[in-house]
Amino acid sequence: MSTSGQARPPKKDRREEAREHARLMRVEQAKRTQRRRLVLRGGIGIGLLAVVTIVTLVIVNNVNAPAASGPANMASDGVLLGSDGTTVSAATTVALAADADPIATDQTALTDTANIVLYLDYLCPICGNFEATNGQQITDWVTAGNATVEIHPISILDRLSSGTKYATRAANAAACVANYDPDNFLAFNTAMFADQPSENSSGRTNDELASLAQGAGVTSSGVASCITDQTYAGWVDASTQRALAGPIPNSDIENIKGTPTVLVNGVSYTGSFSDPAAFEAFVTAQLTAEPGK
């Protein structure tokens, strides 16, 4: 007799029960694994434009960076891109005045997507490596509506561009695209890392940056003059200083210490930048994690 007073089943029946219990656990684990795989491949299909209508903006504390007017569509110091499941588009925001605080995206309105945030320097070779190995799958996730990506171009490597300040000029070019043709920003970002200039080179000229933007589908006539005039160079410096000083909203880090800095649903990625499978596993883990864990 058992301590509970109930008769125990025969040993044969107990073995069969254990086998059946183990089988059911294997089936349930297989279902959980399949659900995790489908999270990134099954097409959640959340439309960014629909999400933007319910996004609440939270003011980020300003640091004493030089005052500079910002580009439109980068109120958070980054451009937020998503999709309705077919077409990538940017969340539109007004240009911030020179003395205005940046505004952080409220990610609580983006609960059905993986929210990827990237801080990049276009001269950074590790950023180029990350783009080469993960850029296409990020684009695929965003296009399918399974993820959003918020890209923050910053400038920390001007000293390695033979006096041309390429890192600042490149980030300025990105700001110009965000201002004039934001829906083509993701394609422009990809093109910026294709055949990326090496450190200790002069980088691309302003004319080459304008041509590259055009090749990425940018059609606005205002982009070329914006690049040549370095319209947002002051903003690039100010937003870079904000990133380096912190705080970084929607994240588990205080400030940016280097590039690339990659966040997924607020959690910083510390794995290999050249292993797409490792990054996919990390994104899946954040997307399927229980809130607060």
C-alpha cells in the first residue's frame, strides 16, 4: 500500500504509465519547439503603420550635447522601420528643434514583434561584418512583419578616415535619407555596408554617397544637396554624444560603449556578430520569453 492509502498499480502498468508520460512530454516539447520556429517564419504580419497609430512616445532625458536640429522621422535619434507583411515603411515623426529632447519609441505597443535596435557607425568593420551575416535575415523578418528594426547611425570613428570625417558624413547621409525618403532607409543602410570603406581610408566622397543613395532607390532631389551641405552633421554629433552618455531607453544598458550595439526587445546581444544562427536563436528567445524574465 502507498502512504496515501491507495493501492499502487502493478509494476508493468507503472512502466507503461511512465512511458506514456514520457511520450506526452516529448510531444509537448516538439510542439513548443515548432512554435518557436514558426515565430520568426510564420508571418505574424503586424503592420508598422497600424502600430504607429497606437504608439505612445516617452520623453528621453536630454544630456548637454550641442544643440542641433534633427531630421524628420528620427525623433528617437533613430529611424523605426516595419512592414505590413509586404512592404517596408518607416514610422513618420516630425523633425526635432535644436533645443528639443529626443523621444523614445514606446515598445509596449509592439508586443507581437521582435524589436531590434541597432547603433551603427558606417566605418565600423564589425558593423559591416554584422550586416554581412545578419542583414538579410533582419530584412526578411522586417518585410514579413515579424520584426521591427530601429537604426541609430552614430559617429565614433572620424579619427580613422584620413581627415575626411567619413563616419560623420556617412551618418549625415543616413539622416538625409531618413528625412527625405525614409521608406528606402533600410535599402540605403544595406548599401552603405556593401563594399564598405576600410578604416584609415578617406571613405566615400559626398558625391559617391549621393549616388549610392540613388542606387538604393532614393528618388528625392533633396538628398544630394543635404549630403553635400552636411545638413545634419551637427545633429550627428549631438545624437552620438547622447548615445555615449546615455541613458539608452528600452534597454538593459546604460550607454553605448562601442559599435555595433544590438538590442532585441530591450536585451543586449553579446553573442557572435558573425554567426547568423546564434543571432536568430537570440531573437527567437527574446520573442518567446515571458514578460519580466
